[in-house]
Amino acid sequence: MAKSIDVSDLNIYYGDFLAVQGVNMTIKARSVTAFIGPSGCGKSTFLRSLNRMHEVIPGARVEGKVVVDG
């Protein structure tokens, strides 16, 4: 079963450093989504937060909301 992802007011920190700020987006089920931007803009950091890989980095934290399929 395909699932949608809703992201609201997502902020990602490394210690006091705000790496990604204010992401709001919806990724619809069965869609293709690409993240495009220059090196260092937070593409991989955002993807790590969706996969919950950011949680294992000491001092890192995520604020906001990510909802998968409601």
C-alpha cells in the first residue's frame, strides 16, 4: 500500500546550528519527488530526517512534524 508523507514546519539542528529551516511539503503516494539544490543546502539532511537516521547523530535534533499516511 502506497503512503503519502506530510511535512510541517520542519527544522533540523546540529547542536545550536540550524541546518534546515521551515520545510513544509506533501509527497503524494505513488509520485516521484526529486530534491535539487547546491551542495550544502540540506538535501541529505532532510532525507536523513525522514528515514530517522538523524536521531543517531549526537547533539542533533528535529523540530516540526512528519506524518506518514495520516
